[in-house]
Amino acid sequence: MAKRPRKKKSQERNRTQPTPPLPFLDEEFLTSTDARPLRILAEYLEPAARFKAEGVQDTIVFFGSARIKPRDEAERDLVAAQAARHGIASARQRLRMSRYYDDARELARRLTEWSKGLSDDKRFIICTGGGPGIMEAANRGAADAKGLNIGLNIALPFEQSCNGYSTRSLTFQFHYFFMRKFWFAYFAKAMVFMPGGLGTMDEMMEVLTLCQTLKLKQRMPMVLYGTDFWRGVLDFNALVKAGTISREDLDLVHRTDNVDEAFDFITSELKAHALARPGGTLEHWHNLVDEPVSDPGPTQR
């Protein structure tokens, strides 16, 4: 029997394939549709690890428009618009709205100073969406008081760059809105809704629903700051009149135009209902399945 010719070593070397990357280091796989569960899990586990390292258990969350500027910038914009004789009305409106930037900054500063005076100086940390406008104002106010503060930034094609005032170790970048919303709600012990747009109203309605349906187990003081603004934007009384919400649901929010009143309301509520109960407030899953659910019957399905 004739012997099979042996392959040359050079040919054998040419058949050697490059070592593939480890799956958890393979960027092509990690950004694929198949890896979506891993990306979602990463946006839970990575923030959780950092919050634990910094001792974060309770937050005061500020929401509001990314487009509201501090007064000094709004004044410069108005001067420029007047010089150009263009966009003067818009510049004047931005100047009027700038009061909310300054109020958010002052309220966040005072709340941070109050929190730092507690026995545990890491309680009730200011948390924002990490971007410009009202978010910047609240992070800036907390930084003025030399306090830790959180920026839950999200990758967007416009408006949402990190503002530079949030604590570096507590500044995050999210891809998924729903994971960012989870972290807004989980540690929250109070929320402040300054004037804002669709994003602010989206967050507000979601949290109001969590409170109304008792998914949030602790009392959540919520401030609607800017009575004229919110009166023109939301008419909750119309929902009561239509019978789609209860009159008691109106008590879920506290309306004010005053930093002192907002500060007094939030701190009194936290002292009464949150000081003794640090940590997350969302309902635990086992509490939802321990009690049997009755069959609603065919007519209610």
C-alpha cells in the first residue's frame, strides 16, 4: 500500500486559526441583538456595585427641563438677541424660566447641607438625570455644598451631555430608559419636578402610578415646583371630574413656588417617614405572590 504524502510543516502552520476573543470581550457579540439581556443586566449590576461602594441608600431626585439656563447665561442670550434683532421673544422667555435653574440649585444645596448634618452624612443624596438645565442646577447645588450627588445620564443624539457637576464615581451612562428609570425610583425618598417637557412628565406619571398602585411601599413626598407652569400643563382636577382618578390622588403631589416651602415640606416628610427606613422602596416580588389572586371571572377579563 502506498504511503500518503506527509504535509509540509509550512502548510500545517498556514491552517492555524487566530484565537477568537472571549465572549464577554467580544464587542460584536455584546452589541448584537442576542446579547441584549446581558446589556440590560449590566445596567443593573454595574450601578448597583458603585452605589454599594459609595454607601448610597436614599436619594432626593430632581427632574426638569434640559433647556433651562442659569440667569447669567439667559441675560447674555437676551443681550445677543437684542443686538442681532432676532429671537428676542424667545430669549426673554428663557430669562423668565431661568429662575427655576437658580431655585433648583438653591434647593439642592440646602437639602445637601441638611442631609450632611444628619448622623449618617450619606443619607438623601441629590440625584438627577445628569444632563444640562435643571439637572445641572441640582447637581451644581449639591456640589456647592460639597456633597456627593448622582448623575444618571443617558445616551441621546442631542441635549444629553454630562453636566460636569455630578460626583465622578456616581456619574453613569445608560442606554435603556427603563433601567435608568429603575435607578431613579429605587432609592428615591423624595422627588422634585421643576418645569420640564415630555421627559419630565414621563417620569412624573410613572412615579405617580407606582405610588397610586402601592408599588412604592414608603410615602413619597413629591413637589411640583412652579404652580403657574404646572397649572397650565396638567389639569388633574379634570381627571377627578371625569372619574378616571380619585380625589385622594391629588394629595400625591405638593405644589409650591418657594424654595423655603419646598425645603420645609421635604425635610419634614423625610424626618417623619424615611429616617428610620433606609434603602430601596420598590415592592419585593415575593410580596406580590404570597397572597392568592382570586379569579376575576369571565366578565372582568
